[in-house]
Amino acid sequence: MSLPPAITGLVLEYDSGIVPPPFSHVFRLALDWSKGSFSAQLDLHYTDREELTEQEIFDEGFSLEDDYRYQGNLPSVWIGPVKQLLQATHWTKKSIDEGGITLTAMEETKSEGLKIPANQEEWQLMAQDLIQAIYELEKKEAPLTVKYRKVEREQISDLSLTIHFSNREAVLLRSELSKKISWEGAIDLMKFVFMPDYRYEQAKDIPGNKRGAYIECGDGFWHELGKGVVNSHASVDAVGKIKAGFDQLLDTN
């Protein structure tokens, strides 16, 4: 399916549906590339929090001011991926009563009508990436940095991988030398990083120095893969994928 050249913008609207508070939320993300730049307007609102006490909200890691609004520009490097995903999208007539995302393509100021994409997960991930890019640009959150250590006999190998959503760059740092690597490859690896269960009762403040593989996901806690990090689903060996992905990066010249 080719994307009509007249399409110059897109409105994404999301409702988390049956997710309970304080996690439940809605957002509207309006994108416009009609003038060559990439403007974005975000309105994010957390819902049904009146059912909770302030302490219950704090206990889940939230605050009382999590709603967020933004209006400005994102780097134009995001235009291509958004247009490519829109071009590859098929539509469905299934309802999203239990939560999901809807799209409205824009032709200048004219709406093409609200539609429901069949590839819900891809669009939700795209929206999350764009929101993360906004948070980075506004200094609300820092870029994600994941550190990895592999210990074999007497040899210790360390690296860190930083994901810059603001400009779609992934930077590998090893032995004080940095290099950019494939964005898509880095994001695929990150999907596995956050898939398994992390046993924080076994976490350490410093990386291990005994034979094994260790990971720190940006919160200061080091976990040993296979012991402090275990697969949550038998069908996917996420721990193995993490090891293989980072070991491959260690071998990168």
C-alpha cells in the first residue's frame, strides 16, 4: 500500500483500557511534517487516580504531577520511520474497547477519518518511542544506558549501550571508544533486556567479578544473567538473547 503524498500529518490517540490506576492513562499525539520540519503536540493524562490515596500512587513509583503536555519540534529523522510504518499498515474493524490506539491521517488540515490499525503493537511502540524522544529533548528523562560485563577466567570485558530516542541513535562505548551502531538492532536487543524477570533481592551495587555475565539497566543495580535475571516465559529465551546480543557487541571492532 503506497502512502498518498498529500498525507502531511497524523494524530495518534491511545487509551490503556482495562489497565488499573495509577498506570491507566490516555494520550493524544499530533504529528505534522507539512512544512519539512516535524512538529509534535502531546497531551498525556493519567486516569481514575481519584480511586487511590497519594501513598498508593507514590508506592508504584509515580507522582501527583505525571500528566504532561508538549508542543514543539522533533528531529526530522523520525519522519521517515513514521511514514514507513503508516505505509505498511493495514486496518481493522475490530473494536478496541479494552484499550488500544487509533490513527487519523491528515491532509494539511483535512482529516482522513479515524481508523484502527491492525498492527497495534507496532504503533504503540512507535508512540512510546516518540514520547520518549520528547522526554529526552525536554530533559524530563535522560537517555537509556544499559551496561554489560562478561567475565571469563581472568578476563573482564565491559561495555555500555546508550539509546538516544531524541535523534534515533544508539552509541556503544567500550574501552573509552564510542561508535554508533544500528538503531534497529539496538532496539531489538532492548526488547529482550526488559522481557525477563529481575530478582532485585539478588542485585548488587557493583558488577560481579566471578565468571558469568552481568547487566545494569540504568537504575544502578547489577544483576547476574541466569541467576538474578531469569526467563519469564518458557517459549522465549530472553536471557540467552541478551547474552548473545551483548557478546556480539563485545566482538564488534
